[in-house]
Amino acid sequence: MNFNEVEHIHRGYEFIIPFGATATYKFHKKTVKLEYNKILPVNFEQPHIAVDENSINTLIALFLDVQFLNNIAKSISISNTVDLSFENISYGYDAYLQNMLTDFVNELKFKQCGYTLITQSIAIQVGVYLLRHLKSNCLLPVNERYYAEKKPIARAIDYIHANYQTAFSLNDLAQVTNLSPYHFSRVFKAEVGKTPMDYMLEVKINHAKELFLKCRDKSVTEICFESGFNNLSHFSRTFLKKVGITPTNFIRQSQ
């Protein structure tokens, strides 16, 4: 495939999955770098072009019919979505999608009895997967979670407890779970009851409270940094918000 072609559109939704290297796509004024093990959605009749000279030459270009995907969106959405539109960013995906695509190709290749029914079923599953994992204007109920998500969230919680003293981002947490940042945030809040960042702050504040009770010779500043904060003012504000009193008053009340 020639990546240095002119800007073009498709009469359906395109989902680009590269293998082995990177490519850069341009959508009007927005440029997106697409990496290995990522997926990039292109909307119906959305102009786009690959702009780098050293682009990859191996990829999967997954095309879904407009009416087909919009019908799936309407059937699972809480907002009766029309004119489905995805955000053009690079998303992570997992082995579940890869296995579905492999099964789809094999069914078409060998054409055993019932292959048309199986390929139709897989196509629907792929459509639902993309709507669950990629950010779009399709609003899903918060309990729409696929079967393997609880274990990744447990990994994220373990990661937070093990690394609360170091700086990490939402993207770092999402990589631990192999979910896109947007989908990870939704699933985490549905499972835990709060956002990943709120949970991380709660872990830090709980650790600070333990230090105040156990290490009475340490200053507020020392405990601030040992609890993973790098700013005393931010620590004090967060402590007050989470605990209801300032760190100084907490120390006084615990004496």
C-alpha cells in the first residue's frame, strides 16, 4: 500500500491497525502518530492522509459499513446515537480483538458450513468492542464491561499501591491494563466507584495519615514528600478535602 497518496475518504468507518512500526496520519489540521499495537479510527467520509515518508507498509485496514455500525450503536447506547463519530486518537487494544479478527479471516478462508452466520456474529462482536473501547459520541451504560476487565483493574490498583510515591499518569495506568485511557477510566470508576486519580490521592492521603500516627518526629513537609506529593500546598489542600481537617489539626487530634 502506498502511504504517500493524496488525501482521501471512505464510504464507511475505517480502523487502522499497523504492524511493526509507526505511521503519521493527518485529519484536517490534526496529526496523529499511530504506533504498533494501537488502533486508529477514521470516520465516515472523513478526509485523511498518511504524511510521513518512513511509514509502515503492513497494516490491517478494518472497514465497517455505516448503517451496520450505527445500528449497533443505537441498540446499546443510552442516548439513541445518530451519526456515530469517533475521536481520532491512537488507542490500545488487546488480544480479544486480535483473536476475533483472526477467526473472521479464517472463516472466510476455509468457508466451512455456517461460516456466514459466524462471520456476521464476529462482525457484531467487533462493532461492540470498538464502541466499548474507543471514545465516541455513543454513550454507554457504565455497567457495559466485557468479561476480562475486572482482572486488569485489579492490576491497576496493585500498581497504584506499589508506586504511589512516584509520578505516573493516567496513560501509564492504562498501559498496565492494556486498555485505552478513556475506556480504562470508565471501567475503573464503574468497578471502584471513583476515578483512578481520586483513588490514587486517597491511597496517598491514607499513607500520610499512617505516617502521622506512627512517625511523630517527622514534619508535615517530610510526610508530604514521603506520601508521593511534591508540593506542600497541594498536599495540605488535598488532605483537608479528603480528611476534613488540616494536617496540623490531624496531628493535634491524634496526640
